[in-house]
Amino acid sequence: MKIARLLPSLLAALAMAGGLPAFGQGTSKTENKKNYVHTLGLADRVRVAVYQEEDLTSLTRIDARGRINMPLLGEIAIGGMTVVEAQAAIENAYKEGRFLRNPQVTVSVEEYAPREVSIQGAIRSAGRYTLPIESTLTVVELVTKAGGITDIGKGTAVTVTRILADGTKKVFTVDVDSVIKGKRDTRTDDSSMVLLPGDIVYVPERLI
């Protein structure tokens, strides 16, 4: 009887120590959100500050070429970079231009540009959807948010059309049905599962 009473407490302690997952908590989705890293893009409004150099602080939007205008440097490209990469690029520019010996740059996103994806085809609520801020949205999550695939939809061949940075188009095919059913051979960590701004998701109809 004493062991039975102590068992819940022991299990809880193990979960807190990392030995067991807490009841009702999945790890894949939580880790997916934590692992999200924002890449700076068109119309993001960023603040760039240089430690002990207040005159060099800049608050600006990234233009269509992925550039911002910085004091002393002029235009510098940071589009497509992470915040950490942008900080390093600006620091290097100040060093290489011999403006500062050891600059410490901090880049922060003050305002995110609208980030949308669309879903079309055999889906119950087709349309445009806003991506969450500082988080990810997978194809499966979008399908769920859009009400699910209709009875005539082919969930094994959902496509994602993406325009790459160089202007080329890439199409991914995602087996949404297998992901939902949790089949072991499905690559749930595939990069095509995580949507990027501008992605177009299409659910084809099954051939009857």
C-alpha cells in the first residue's frame, strides 16, 4: 500500500528530472517551437544598436533587396540572415571599414512584416493564414487549422510550392495522412513540413 501511494510522487519526480516525459506533454511539437529561428526578411522593422556608440543606433525596415542603411556603412545586406548572423555581418563591416576596433552590435526585431501562407484545393476552409510570430507552423497544423481535408481530398500527396531566394520555384510533396496516423517511416522532421512565408499548400482530389 505504501508503494502504491508513493508511486505517483516517484513518477512525477522522475519526469521533472528528465527521466520520463510529463503526462500529456508531447515533445516533438514543443521542441519544434523552441527550435524556431527567425530569418530577417522584407519589411521587418529592426533596431540596430552598437554598444557605447549611441550615434550609430538605427531603426529601419529591410528593403526589397534585403538591405538596411547604417550610419558610416551605408547600405548593408542582412535579409535572409538570422539575428545572430546579421549582428556578425554588421560588426565585420565596421571592422573592415576601420570605423570601430571591436564593435558589439545588437539586432532586434521591433516589428515583424506580415507573414502569410495559403492553402487551396480539397480543404474545408481554403484561404490565407497568418504565420505565428517567433514560432513555426507545419503543413499538418495548417491543414488542421483550415478544417481538415475534404472527403475527396488526397492527403497522401499534399504539395507545398515555395519561391526560393534566387527566384526559382521548388515543390515539396507531403504525405499528411501518414503524419497524422503516426507511421514510423514518415519523416516528421523534414524541412518541407515547416512552412515559410509565401508558401502555397495545395490538396489535390482523389481520382474516383
